[in-house]
Amino acid sequence: LELTLTATDSVGLQDVETLRLDPRTVQLTFQTSPSGLQLAIGGVTRNTPASITVAVGSTNSVSAPTPQTLSGTSYSFASWSDGGAQSHNIVAPASPTTYTATYQPLTGTTNVTVTDTGITPSRLDVNPGATILWTNAGSNAHRIADSSGMGLFDSGTIPPGGSYAFTFVGAGTYTYSEPGNPQLTASLGVGMQTSPTSGSPTTQFTITWASAAPPAGYVWDVQIRRPSQGWVAWRTGVTSLSDVFTPDGGTGNYQFRARFRNTANGAASAYSRGAIVRVR
């Protein structure tokens, strides 16, 4: 890379100086788990594993398209090794680095249809770990994105006939929409689970709000409602999947609910519906 500078004085005499610039470069390697899926690196779709050489300190865009099919199995994006969102920018470090996008098989998938006039069904209730597959059955391109402000998921442009999948690992009520289009708005409730569902004042109940660890920067807030009382905090800012509860307010019905929260900006889903344990 060369930089040429030309200076001209008042009588027209010129001087030209050329400076050679040799920026430090670094190799970035991108792979997927399982290997062989595609990634968009710098706006170019590549089969993995793939490597690029860039200038140290440069900004490079990466995206993990979802869903994808490999050897007859469909996969949805789960996480990046650097904790980034499905589509995000990477500032090239000084030393060679490998970035891995982890995918998971699309099992137990619930289908949602997006048209030019609405989303069907507009309300779903599922368990933690459910994968939602949105398919664009309209004649126009559409986009589905988290509308809570968390930035949890964003399909990008879904062309007619295209689809997008996302797995909801934990409890909360998630609203989503097509940005700028109030006709395309819907919600998804991810519930909590209790085991056992009833017992005595000495029973230890397992309260489960998630099926897998959250992405980096996200936590759950879990609340409890004891018999004849209001909702109060029980577990706040946790990344664990469950906890054990022993009744501490006598007999009656105890309820638990949770929400998902982005620790960077404080935005959160609404709370899930309450899961009940009965103490007799």
C-alpha cells in the first residue's frame, strides 16, 4: 500500500513524495460446529472452515445464517464462541484467532407462518429449548426481530419462501414484530417447570426456567409468589438453569415466574406465566 503526496508552491513547482504503508495483518479463521456449514464473512458467504487475512484493528462483519441443512439434517444457530450476536462485527486482534459458530439440530420445531398481513399463530406457549421456525409465505420480503429492546434475535431479510429459526432456551414472554409494520406483531411464552408439582412442607421442589445456558450478557430474574402474597424476587441475575426450593410460607400454592434480561442495556422480556407447586 502506497501513499503519494504532491505539494505545489506559488510558482507551480511541485514535489512528490511516496510513502509505503505496510499495515500489520492477522489471520482470522471461522468454523462451525458441526463443520461444513456456511458463514457470511465480510458480506461474502463461505463454506467452513474458512480463513481470511485482515489488518490488525480492522472491523469485520460476520453472520451465521440460519437455518441450514447439512447431510439431510437441519440446524439452527445457537451461539458464537466470542459471545457475539448472530450477526456482529469483530475487531481484528493482534494474534491469529479462531471464531466458531455453534449450531444445534432442529428437533421439536414449532412452525410459524409469516404473510404480508399477519403472523400465525400470533401467540404460542412452549417449553424451554423450543425452536421456532418462521416461514415467509407472503409475496414480499419480511423481517422478524425481538421488540423488547434486548436485541436477542433478528432474522434479517427473509425472502418469499425463505425461513428463519431461533431457539428459546429459557422462560419469559417474548414479543416480536417486523420493525415498522404493526400488522406483523406476535408473542411467545416460554414457561417454567416444577418437579414435583405437589408435596408437603418438607418437600424439595426443583424449579427449572431454562434448558441451556444463556448467551453472554444475558441473565434470568426469577420471582416467587407465596400463598396469599404478592410477587417478590427469588433469584436475580442468574445464569443457572434451575434451583431447589423448600416451602417457607406454610401450605398453599406457590407460583414462580421468570424473565430474560440483557445486562448491558437493562432491556428484558416480560415475565413468563406462573408455574405452580401445591403444598399440602
